[in-house]
Amino acid sequence: MSKLTALFNRKKNNVLNVYCTAGYPRLNSTIEVMQALEANGADIIEIGMPYSDPLADGEVIQQSSAVALGNGMTLNILFEQLKDLRQKVSIPVILMGYMNPIMQYGLEKFCAAAAEVGVDALILPDLPMYEFETEYGAVIKKHGLDFIFLVTPETGEERIRKIDSLSTGFIYAVSSSSTTGSNKVIANQEEYFIKLQQMNLKNPVLVGFGIKDKQTFEAACKHTNGAIIGSAYINALQNTLDINGVTKDFLNKILS
């Protein structure tokens, strides 16, 4: 049983997935940030692999990627940083990124390295469903990695059901057709969340984009299994030397 499946078997509601950028705020911050997230209540950690031309990332996460790349972060360095991951972090870990750097690295090599260090799943927003189904999915599954697809308020029911059949781990429900860090009001998306809830999908659903505080977290969780926070946490980490203190304060305000 995968770590994600075990988590959702144990916890059905208010699951908190927190996004952090590898190599941010400093090159060697990655594991320190992950340990702080686990220690202070995160259920899942989503590590962003910095990329110079991201599709879905808003200004805050783009800026954190630029800093991380400037710090010298690469996939080789990330896997080196994660080599003792499972001695330090026990909760599920997801790598989120884009196909270009992965294809340059080599998909098979990438999946093997991710599995070897103990990564549980991948989110690759620019991997089309058809290519996943016909080519890349087999490689990802071979290495025991869950794969998480995204749906939006505009995704039709037939496509959602297809995505549900291909996804493992959970489905990432983008709260609005915008980029991460959007200020669109989560409460206005309730009809969309209810629709997903009523479809009785086989996968749990986590909501992302625009979740930034206790109010938006609770609104996202009302009809789904949990939510994903990214830009707000990246903002909190900016320029800090006290990663654990900042993380504790940030998560306490959401979970208390």
C-alpha cells in the first residue's frame, strides 16, 4: 500500500498538503523545510522542482523557483539532498514539476531516482493524459510512483471520470482557472466542489490554488478531503533564518 493510500485510509478529511520549492529559501533548506512541515502538522509535502518556464505557477512560486535556480538547485542536487529522506521524514512526499527538465534528465532515470530516495508520487501538469496512458504512465508505475492529475472547474464530467481512472494517490482539484497564489474567492467555488463530491470518485480530492489561511482551508475542505497550500507558505519563508519557527506559526494559524 502506498503512503498516500495509507494516509487517506486513516484520515478522510482536512488533509493538509503543503508545497515548498526545492532549494528555497537557501540551497540547503530543502530537508529542513520538510522536517519543519512534518513536525508542525502537514500531512503531505509537495516539493516543487524549480523550472525557468512554469505553466501553472503564479508570481510567488515563480520567484521562489528563480531564487532556487540562482542558488544552484538541479535535479541531481535535489536527489542528493533527498538520499536520506526516509530517515528524516515519514509522511508522503510528492515531486511536482514540468516535463522539460525531466525529459532532459531522462524519464526512466528520474523515476528510478525518485523511487530510490522514497518519493511517493508525481504531479506533472504538462504531461497530457494521452501520453501518460500510451507511453509515460507505464514507466512511472513500474517504479511504484503514484501519479496525480489536475482537474479544473471547466473539466467535463467524462474527462474527470477518465482522470479518476488513471490517477492514483488523489486528484488535484484546481480551485479556479488561474495560476497558483490566485486571490479568487474559494467560497465562490462551492458548487464545483459539491459536483466533485457527488461524483463519488475512487480517488480522494484535494483542492489547490488560493488556499492561504484557516478560512480558505476550511472552505476547501468542506466538500473535499483536504487542501494544498503553496504560495502563502513560500511567502512566509521569504528571507527567514528560523524555518521551524515560521513554519510552526504559519501552520498553527491554519490548523488551530
